[in-house]
Amino acid sequence: MLLYLKSIEVNYFEKPEESFTIQKNGMLISLYSNLESQIVKNADSTALNNYLTFFEKAYYEDVVLDMKESKKDSILNSQPFFSLQVTDIFGKQNKIVGYYMPNYKKLEDVDGNFYPHDLDRMYGLYNDELFIFIQYRTFDKFLLPKDYFLKK
């Protein structure tokens, strides 16, 4: 897959300034800021190359099968956490939109405050048709902020 990657676009709906696109043209890899729609000059090519290798294997946990349509519609009508779209050199696109999952387990922080959402999983919509469960531990490596790719 790595040889066939053309671009990866990641959008963060709560922090659009961290949204980015990576474009690959042969051996040249460029980082773009989605907010400013321009190339980021001080991108770290090693960090970009390492990030691209993450896309050799990507998995979701499971398909959501037993959810009422009204609940699913409510989730899909809420503000997404992120969207991630991968385009290959043939123009084929795969997209996942991630949505927070409520804190059904009622987990609390050290001060006794409930976390606003589940800490382990989220919902996802794959290619606008498949409703899935996504684990943070699997997807965290894909959900890096734009600043991660800047030279230190």
C-alpha cells in the first residue's frame, strides 16, 4: 500500500488548526495545513515517512450491528472527532469519520469527574456506509496533530 499512497487527509473538527494533508509525489512527500491551504515549510521528512508506514495495516474493531437506527442517526448527526481519507495513485479513496462514544461505563478522573466520552473506543463510519467500532489504541498512531510533523 505504501508504494500506492498518493495522499492522506486528516481533519480534526474541534481543532482545525491541527488538520493536515500529506501528499506523496514519487519520492517527494509534502505536508499541507488544511486550515491555511498551504504547504508547511518546516516539515520533518523522517516523521512524514514514518507516518506513512502506519498505513500498511489499519484495522477497526468490529461492525456495529445491533443499534437502533434513531441512535445511529443521532451519532452521525453529531460533530465528528476526526475524518481520515486515504487516496491511492489510482484515485481510489477510503475514508473513516470518527465520532466520540459516550462514557457508558461512567469512568471518572482522579477528582471524581466523569469523562465526557469513552476512553477506549469510538464509533466510526467507513466509506459512508459501514458503521464500526474503533479503538483508540489502534487509531492513535493515525490521529497525530499537524505539529507532530514539524522539525524540532
